[in-house]
Amino acid sequence: MTLWNGIEQRIAAATGSAFTGAERAPVGGGCINRAYRLEGGGRRFFVKLNDADRLEMFEAEAAGLAELAAAGAVRVPRPICLGAESGQSFLVLEYLELHGDGAAAEERLGRELAALHRVTRPRYGWARDNTIGATPQPNGEADDWTGFWRERRIGFQLELAARHGHGGELQRKGRALLERLDLLLDGHVPPASLLHGDLWGGNWSVDASGRPVLFDPAVYFGDRETDLAMTALFGGFGPRFYGAYAEAWPLEPGYGERRALYNLYHVLNHLNLFGGGYLGQALALLDRLLRRAA
């Protein structure tokens, strides 16, 4: 059986209706996966492909999208089916027409993200591990936010960086930061909010009705400020977004200081994914945080 025959059969089984793909075309799917628009019989699907050993990544992504959808706060593409065939893994999603003009939808996105963050659980983390980009993201549940951020986020990324040959100054300053994390997060006990987890400007768009859509999540339950911090790291969100979010749920005092700590996680992840071009930014953030914790 060919890859595409297998995908068509899985779609038919998942939807309860026979499906034959008459046309498929490559579409933008990011730098990790290959992506296609698959259509036939008046139906369209969005298909992501990767090597067979990446099936677990797709399973976690589908579970994350289902978790976000269940919250009923922000629109996400609905997972249809997933599996492996002919040496490749695949994830089939609802196909949404996205036009990318987010200016008019930013205010709504701010309100809807605040509503998503209102969905909470007693503990930080999630029921399963997933990935942040292509990097493993451990989500073992914890009662203590500072400990979770120390062990599952900054500490884990520093360990990966050491394996990738980034030792010396990065590890020395990183260890010092981990020892002083209690000072930086002193008294900060946030609700364990449902998070998108990888909220940069390339992971949201607008559907044909003008409603914002989130995709490519790295879901877990944690401090809502981590989502907000990442929106500021690479841009793509304007004042209407931040104003609407703050009106729906104002941020806690000290967010501006914690933002650098939360974005260090993503900068370290980019260092691990893309190499030494991010080392200087990581060291600058570490210096800033260590001065604050002195």
C-alpha cells in the first residue's frame, strides 16, 4: 500500500465516508514537517508528513489540539486521523482557509487567549510529554511552579545544550541561574493555565470568517505569562491584542521582570535547534537575570 492510499483509508475510517484524493499540493508547513493540501470529492484536508519515528510527535500534537478545542475558547484545526505508512508518519487535520491578515482579529485573539488561560488544573505540566518545535518537551506534573520551570524547562534545555557542545560560560551562568530561581520567582504562584506553549507570530492566523486560529501547539498547564512572553519575543502581535488581553485579565505585577526568564527557555531551544547564532542572546538574557537575582 502506498503512503497516500493509506492516508485515504485512514481518512475514510475516521470520517465514516469513503475518500479518494484527486489532487494534492505542497503547502507551507514550517521547517520541521512537510505539508500538503489533499482534496477530493469536494473535501479538503491538511496533511503533515515526517519520518516514521516522529509518529509520537504527531500523537502529542493531535492530543494538544484536542485539549485546546475542548476549552472552547480559541479556534484550532480539528485532528482527523494519524498513523504511519510506507516509512512515514502522518497527521491529517481539518483544512482551514487562512489569509494571514491578523490586524483586525488581534483584539478578538487577545480576549480568546485570556479565556483559554482561564481553563486551569490543580497541577503544572500535562498528562503526556510533547515537543517544542522538534525538541522534546517534558511535562511531568508538579505542584511547584518554580521547581517545574527549573527542572522541566530551563534545566532540561541546558542539559541539551551541553550535549550539543555548548558548555563553558553558558553552563556556568545557567547553573547559577537555576540556583537563584527562587529569588526571581519569589512569591509568584500562578494558576496552572491551559497554554498554547509555542505562541509566536507564525503559529496563528485568521480564517475566512475573520476568526483567529491557533495551530502547532506545545500544550501544557503553566503560568499564562509564558504564552504572553513568547508573543513579545519574535513579534507578530500588536497593541490591540495586548490591550484586549489586559482588559479581559490584567497581568500580575512583576510580569515585565519574569518575561525575560520565560523567554530564555525559547532562546535556549532555538540554540539547540538551530545552533550558535542564538548563543549571544542566551548569554545576554542570563546576564540580565543574574544581575536581577544578585
